[in-house]
Amino acid sequence: MKEQIRGFSGNLTLVDLQNSIRFEEAGGLELFDCIVATDKSNKPINVCKFKSLEPGKIPNDIVFVNHGSPKPESTGSLLFSDVVVIKNQFTNVDFYRES
């Protein structure tokens, strides 16, 4: 499994970050972890880790919700929970996949 890392601005909304991740996954990657780091200006960013999939494979859409919110309909079980930066605020987020 080849891993790739992508950084995403900490000023994105939850939906914008989710859509950015979906864009990366449409290219044959699958998200498996997110951490918070800082950029060279010392601003918090989201650093997301992806694994490369076999050619032609695309994962089901990822779905983000604020931690503790009800599980979205049409999603599988909780993948993981992490702290990410949303609109420059540290935010606990639950990650699901559409089934």
C-alpha cells in the first residue's frame, strides 16, 4: 500500500474539507487518517493520509459530521474520529462512508 499525504487549509468549512477529500479520493486514493499540523506561517492545517487504491477503484463517498451528531443515513459504521481544523477552530469530527 503506497501512502500519500495532502495538506488542507484550516479555514475551510466542514463541507469544504469533506469535498476536498472526496476530490482526492476520486483520483484513486482512500483516506485513512487526519492530523493537525502547522504550515510555515505557523497556522494550523489538516494533514490527511491516503492509501493508493488499485487502478479504477474509487471508495464510496466519505461523510463528515461533528462528533456526537447522529450517524448519517445511508452510511456504514464509524470509520474513525479525529480532531481537525474547521474555520480555524479545532473540531472533533466523526468520519463515515456512504454504503
